[in-house]
Amino acid sequence: MPSNKDSNPLPASLRKGHKRFLRNDYASNEELFAHLADAQAPKVMWIGCADSRVPPERILGAEPGELFILRNVANIVPPLAADEASVGSALHFAVEQLKVNHLVVCGHSDCGGVKALSQLGKAPMDRMLASWVEYAVSVLEDNEGTTMESLTKANVIAQAERLLEYPCVLAAASSGQLSIHACYYDIRSGKVEQFNPEDGDWSHIA
């Protein structure tokens, strides 16, 4: 790891923000944080994009400990056969150990990962990014020429369905202990929509 001897400290905004956290949130919830120091028991796992504009706790007004969060580029769930340990291990821990009752896959507007997916094979792209978004290439093939919003929503649905490839998820869902939700967050409006597989429509969750 490079030495920090001659580097700048964390941005002042973050250091000030941490002071506010200690003074306000932490000071008002010391019992909660003391409890969380020993254990966690979230009921929801959120699989979302790494985009800085999509903070799940803030969007949902969730308290610390309410969400078990996994974020990556374009909220992708790799196929089970890919043996992608980061996503697979998090899923296994959430379902088998934490016994979450809900798995949420949430995409969002203006997603750079989905934009990269739409350009796969058409434009120069970082090798690692290309290899990652290739996990969603079937979504692109089935939705070629659609709008970015449609492609993003199709990707969310596909990733939510792919969760069932994982044996622990399939077993929990089949027994009624686990529900899977496909969601879409619009950054401009701040609204989260959920897909209803029964009628194929999206509706605001609030």
C-alpha cells in the first residue's frame, strides 16, 4: 500500500461529515450502535449499483443494520456457473446465515454500467469492465435498440431471475421464506418503482 506520508488527508467535507455523525446520529443512537457492535439481523439484502448517486439507506430511509448491501457495476448477478465468489459468498451469507426475507435487485436511471453494456462490441472498452458487463449480454441481445430505461429495467428483471440459479436462494424462495424484488430508482424524481411479474407493470413503491 502506498505511503500516505506526503499525500493529502481525506477531503475536508468527509472529515466534517464524520464529526457530524458522531455528534448527531451516533450520540442519539448509542444503544443501537452498541447492539450492532455484537450482531446484525437485517431482513433485506439490497443488490444495487456502485453508482455514487444511489445510496440505498438514504433512498429508503433505512437505519444502520436494516439492509445487507452488495453493490457492483450495473447491479449484476453473475450466473452460478461463473463461480464469481464476491456475489456468491454474499448471497450465501445473507440467505443461509442472516436468514434475510427479501432480496432486492435495484437498477437506476443514467446507469454507466448499462451504457457500457449497450456499447459492448461496438466501442473500445476497459477489459475488466467488458468482462463484467458480459454477464448481462443476454439482456442486450433480447433488448437491442430499446431505450436506456427499458434496457436498465430489463437488466434488473434478468438479474432478479438469475438469483434463482443459486441453490440457497431457490430453496428459500420455494419454501416461502424469501421474496425477490426487481426495482428501479429514478435519480431525478427520487422514486423507486417495483416490477410486478403478474401483470408486467412497474409501479411506485410508496
